[in-house]
Amino acid sequence: MSEMNNEALLVADKITRRFGGLVANQDVCVNLYRGKVHVLLGPNGAGKSTCINMLSGDLPPSDGKILLLGKDITGLTAAQRSQVGIGRSYQRTNIFPKFSVLENVRLAAQSRRQQPWRIFSKAMEQQWALEKARACIEEAGLGKKVDWVSGVLSHGEQRQLEIAMVLATDAQVMLLDEPLAGMGSDESAKMVEVLKRLKPTRAILLVEHDMDAVFAVADTITVMVNGQVLESGPPAQIKASVAVQQAYLGSEDSFHV
Amino acid sequence: MDFASFLIQTLNSLQYGLLLFLVASGLTLVFGIMGIINLAHGSFYMIGAYLAFVLASATGSLFMAILLGIPLALIFGALLEWALFSHLYKRDHLEQVLLTYGLILVFEELRSLLVGDEVHGVDIPAMFSGSIALTEVLNYPVYRLVISAVCIVLAVALYFVIQRTRLGMMIRAGNHDRTMVEALGININMIYRVVFALGVALAALAGMLASPISSVFPNMGSHVLIISFVIVVIGGIGSVWGALAAALIVGFADTFGKVLLPELSGMVVYLVMAGVLLWRPEGIFKKG
Amino acid sequence: MNAQLFLKLAAVAILACVPLTGESFYTELLAKTLVLAIFAMSLDLLVGFTGLVSFGHAAYFGVAAYAVAQLSPKYEAASLWVVLPASVGLSALVALVVGLFVLRTKGIYFIMVTLAFAQLAFFVFHDTPLGGGSDGIYLNVKPSAEIAGWVPFDLDNQTHLYYFILAMLIAVYAFLGRILQSPFGRVLVGIKSNEHRMQSMGYPTFWYKLAAFGLAGGLAGVAGFLYAVVFGFVTPELLSWHQSGNVLLMVILGGMGNLVGAIAGAFVFTGMQEVFATWSKHWQLIMGGVIVAAVLFLPGGLAAIPGRIKRSLQGGGSNE
């Protein structure tokens, strides 16, 4: 197993994104390994979401390459990246608010075996998708709300739902954009537990501001400032880094420690 | 095609394209700035043409008709914005489509009630009724050149309004960031009203100018509306200069299409649009 | 048996009784309404279930209608079992080709571009030999349902034709209802709710939308086919943007995303048309006024009225 861990699952090789004259990401390199949580840190506007959007296929990079197990996937669309095992959650909750929790996750599960030509079979009779959806909802800690309309869930529960949806797509690489944003401390603690449970079998990229959570789960931290990587390394190294202290930890915009 | 007829077709293309620009520019501004799809925009063209017919019959001069018609169109536009369109800004596109579709029915029927369903002609003002000799046998009517000239003057004026005035600055800002304009304490409702009234007046003016050439007839607005949609699609929503270029493209495609491919005459413009959709679905001039 | 099913069966029973009255005017009017109901349901698949506001749906209606007229020999009957699938297939095919273009756009663009393509189709039939000009073409002999010498029903007979249309309505309704429950249908509804999220979950939404567009075009073709058979002639007006606007109106009247609603919308629309037309030759003025007033004063459309009444009866307590 340790050998597997040495090969990066997802590699961002010097990805750059320009919007007109503005460089939102410049030569960003990130390696994600199975069983590891990689945290992206940085002040607002540092380019973390742009980076995630490039990895998930929502935004094409202007330059650079993205590799999955050594294969170049830079040209794949968001839908295709999902199919090769990259799943993401969004900074702003992005669900189907009128659907039940089960239907949200069932749709995610169905995406793995689409069979669109079977127009006379009933979606609600596809047991495999329903079972998978239920299991993922359970794993994300939302088991008691299976039949609720997702739009009325609490903010924290909707974030959990997002995780369940990513899980249902069998994502090997999970890109999670601020899954704890706006959560109370109870909900945060629950979510951290969920993340710890998921970690051994997947590669996780986490954008997060909650420092307690970050240091509780991170194996590697990359600090971004102004669209560039300032420093990348194990948590202890980042904590000790003078550059990070100066650029970030000491400033007004610091983490909520 | 010999050179003289080529020249004539080129002049016709320019004139038709520029006239369409007057209609499409208002449409694209209303789309871009207010986010409203207005199916009734073609009706303003129709209303303009009928205004020209009615006022020219009453005053005996197309000049007078246009002089009276423009302020009437402006007032009409402002009233319409106040009474109806100002309620549509926060609605979805479907409701905008619905309301403006209902408006077309209302305008057409009112037209039928007030003026009737006959086709009418409007006289070209006497001083422009002559023609210029291009060759020994071919002449070109002065009035069409006048139309082109008026449109060019208006396009230049529009350029100055948008690029150089405070109103234009607001229009440009509103085009890009609505909340910013509001944050600056600018009365966005006033801008909307002015822009909408301007759009109505431009479309109506186009109808007035065109009335002697095309004559005045029921449903004349709907063809112009759909062609204006094509122009907005080709030029990119909200881009006035895109609309100008696209209107000229459409003017040339339509005019030369009728000469070179008479059996496809009505379709050439749409085929051009289809090509643009394949190439750049956001319009040729949409900024990235 | 639940109440809903009972109501539906009752409605079918009532519709089935109409020809028995012998009122040929009303039978024809109702036949026309049923055809429009099929047309409205086909558009509802796009507007109400997939979230694609097409303003050019009349094109596919008209293509099938013209196909019947063109495929039928001048003085003898074509076989129903050939012309029906052929005209429906042609409509679906045209919709698929147009879909490749229009589905590259979204929102306001989509509305304008579907309208423009319908206008292109209008000119194809208006200007080229395909369409016989602005006067249109007559369908002299209605298609024959003969199968190897056996004639199960006769479309020349008004009553037979009426029942055939009613049967097609039920078939289209059942077909769409079934599709919407399928995994494919769930994806369409998901696209309407949140297309971006569907993509990030691995659905190539373009192809799903294209399939829906083609399917809706084909079903509009069913309606167009029936329309041509009922009226016996076709004109470019069938593809006009007023036709597209009217069918969109029916869908909206009925409350989008509701097949029974689409059928009801067709009935309300035809009813309004008939009633206003008896009042005045300028009935479109009243129709237009009603539409404008409805948008201004009834956000959410007619379909929202029952919900409003319910809420006000409940004392406005719920804030859903």
C-alpha cells in the first residue's frame, strides 16, 4: 500500500489561469495522494476557488497540465472528469433544493450507470442506485433526513448532502471547497469526523478557513497568495514558516484561530 | 454582376444594414442593461412607420412627421417603461416573453382599429425625390442615401453618448455591474427609463425613415424583430458595436443573397446566424 | 383506485362521448383542441421539465404537417402506417439538427435562436418548391389505415378521426409520463433545476438536452400530422412565430411541468379564442390584454391561482 501512496493520484502541473489581464492563478502545482488530505490556504481572492475550478473542469486552464494517474486530463469537461473519478463540492451550496435528499444523491449515483436509452424503466425501481444513495447519505451523517426536501435542511446539513453527492459518484479525488463554511461548532466537528472517515480511501483537496479543522485533518498544506503558491509542506513546516507568518498569519485577514 | 449593379447592391446593403442597426441597437441595449427580452420591439418599428403615415398625411410632409414623431416615440417609450417594463426587471425571461408577446397582439390590433389593415404608401420628401446617375443607364435614389447618412450620423452620435457622456458612462457601467452603479448613488431607474425610451425612439425612427421605401403594412414589425434578434445573436448581447457590425453583415447577406441566391432569399440571413452559432455561440463581438 | 386516476378516466369518458352528440362543429373544434393539447405537451417536455424555453416549436409541428401533404400522392390515399412514422421521424430529425445549433446557447439567446430557426423553417416552406408558397398545399385524400386489405378505421370519417386523435393524445400522455419517471426523465428534471451541478456529477447534459429536443420535436410532429389530417391543408402559417407563441402560452397557462396542465392550457386557450372571437373581430386585443394583465398581476401564472386560494384559506400561515 505504501507504494501506491507514493504515486500522486492527481497532479496539477504549473496551471495558470488568466482573466483578461488579471492572473488569477500562476504556475500552481498541487499533488494529491490517496489517503492524504491536502489543504489549500490563503486569504480571500488568493485564487483557491479558481484552482479548484480548474481541477474540476469548470474552468479551462490558460496554461499548464492536469494529470490523473499520469494521464493528461486537461482537455476533459467537468462531466468527463466526474466520470474519471474527480468529484467536487461547492463553496456556495449547490444542490437540487426541490428534490428530496434521497433524490439528490440518487441522481448522483445514477450518473455512474446512465443508460439514457432505457426510457421505459422507472428510476425509482433501480435498486442499486437507491441502495448506493442511502449508503452515501448514511456515510455523510445525514441518515435521519433521507426523505426531507433538501431545500429546507439546515445549512450544515446541506453541506453534508453535498458530500454525500460527491460520494455517490465514486469520486477517488474529492475537491471540497469550504465544506465547513457557515457551520456551527457542533456541525463542524461532525464534518471533521466525516472527513477523517473518508480520508483513508481517497485523495482529498480541501479549501478551508477553519484552522482547528485544517490542522486536525491536513497532511499537507499549500498556502496561496495572489494566485501563486507561497509555500507548501507538512502542517508543522507551514506553522513555522516565516514567509507564511509575514504574508498571512500576522495580517488582519488571518485565520479564525 | 457588373460593377454598377454591384455598387447599387452595396449601397442598398449599407442602407438596409444601417436601418436595422437603429432597431437592433435599442434591442441590444435593453437586453444588455436591463436583462429584458422584448418581443414587442418590432412593434415600435411598425408604430413608427404608421406614425409617419398618419402624421405625413396630416401635415403633408415626412419632415414634419419625423420631427413630431420622435418626441412622441420618446414619450411613448418612457410611459411604457413606467407602466409595464419597470415591473419586469426582476421577473424571469419566460414572463418577459409572455408579457411582450401579449403587447404585440395589443399593438397590432390597436393599429388595425385605428388605422385599418390596408397597405399605405408614404411620399418621399420632394427635395430628396430625385436620383443620382451612377452610369448612363443606372440611377440611384437620393432618398436611400439620405437614410444611410441619417443612420451614420445617429451611430456617431450614439458613439459619443456612450463613450463620452455621463449618461453613457452610466450605461456602460450598468452594462457591466448593476450593483456598482447603484452603490455610486446613481438613479438606475432613471437610466433604465432613458435607455428604454431611446430604444423605442430609434426603432420608431427606423420605421419612419423606411416608410416611403417599404410602404406601411400590418405585421411589418415582426419580420424586423426576428431579423433584429439575429443581429443581436451575431453581435453579442449588449454590444452596440457588435450590433452595428452584425447589422451590416445582415444587410449585405440579405441584399446580395436576394440577388445571387434568389431561391434562398429569405434564408440567407438565418444561415449566416447558424454559422456564427457554430463558430462563436456568444456572438462575434462578445467580450470574453 | 385513487382519485386522480378516477378523474382522468372520467375526463377521457366525457371526451369520448362528444362525437355521440352528433354536433359536428363541436367535434371538430374539440379534435383541434386535442391536437393542440398534444402539441402543448410536447413543448412542456422542453419548457416545463427540461427548462428550455423554446420559442420556435411550431417549426416541428409544421414540418410534419407538410410531410404528410408532400408524401401523400395527389389523388389516392397514402398509408397511415408509412406517413405517420415518416412525418414524425422527419420532425424529430429536423429538431435534432436544429438542436445541435440552438443548444449551444442559453437563456435569452436560446429564446431568440429557436425563434430564428423556426423562421428559417418558415421561409423554407414559404419560398421554396417544398412548400407551395404562401397558399400552402391541400391534402386531397386522407391517409388510409388499411393493413393488408383490412381497414380498422377510416380517417375520412369524422368520428373515427376524433377517436384516433383521442387515442394518440392518451398514448402521448402515457409515453411522456413514463419517460419522465425513467432515469432519463429524472436527468432532464435535474437539468432544469441545476444544470451546472448535473455536469459536475458527470452528466453530459448537452446530449440529454439534445435528446429531449429531438423527442419534443417528434411529438410536436405527431400533433402536426394530426392537424394536417384534420384540416386537409397546410400553409406556412403553421410554422409562424404566432403558432410558437400560442403553444408556449398554452404551456404557461396550464402551469409548466405538468402534463395535465398542458392539456388544460390547450383547452383554456382554445376556449378563450372562441369566446373572444364571438365578441369582436379584434379578439386578439382582448387576448393580448389578458396576457399582459396576467403577467403584471398574477406572477406565477394561472397555475398559481389554486395555490393562492389555498393559502389565503389557510389564513396565509404557510410561507412556502
